[in-house]
Amino acid sequence: MSSHRQKVRVVPASSVRDVRRLTPVARAEGLTALQWNFVGRTDDDLSLTFVVDLSGQRVSSVVGAQVTEDGDSVTVAILGFCATSESDRVASARYGEYMIDLAGPLAGRTVVNPASSL
């Protein structure tokens, strides 16, 4: 598994209160864990923002996310469907930006992408 420790932008929580969050997904069967870059968090440390290269991964749709939190880390799997053949349609956007909410503040925990180990 890979963790991402990079400088991220911090935005006021009040400015993104109405931004749609990824739906929590209980089962990942048939879905692909996508590569992402952690790019931002809210000033209250309760929401995180990620960018996904949709065209590079041939993503046809992003379904939701699985988030696992413990005392040291937050593991985020952004899940979607990828095109399986050249004729399958892929997302028209090149990049997508997605937000998730945490159960507790990030508070210095490492953000981990399980797709990085695939």
C-alpha cells in the first residue's frame, strides 16, 4: 500500500458544505479501485478531496468510495467501472475531483490508497 504525504490545499468547511460527496460503498465486487491523488482537505479536517485521472484509467463511471479509519491512517478506495474493450465508452472528462467525509478529524493521520499496491 502506498501513502501520500504531499502539500494539500486547505479550504473552509463552510465553502464546500453543499459539494456532493462520494457515496459510501459496502461491497466492491465487480468494481475497480482507482488510482487517485490527495489534493485537499477542509479546515475542520473532516472532508478530503481527491483527483482521479478518468481517461488514463479508462473509467466509465465512478460509483463511490470505501473509507477505513484507524488511529494512524485513513484508507480511501475510490471505486468505479473501467472500460473492458476499445469499443467501450470511457468518461468524457479527463480528470474528476471527488470529496469524501471522515468519521473523525484527519489530525495528521496518513491517507492511504490501496490501489497503489495493485
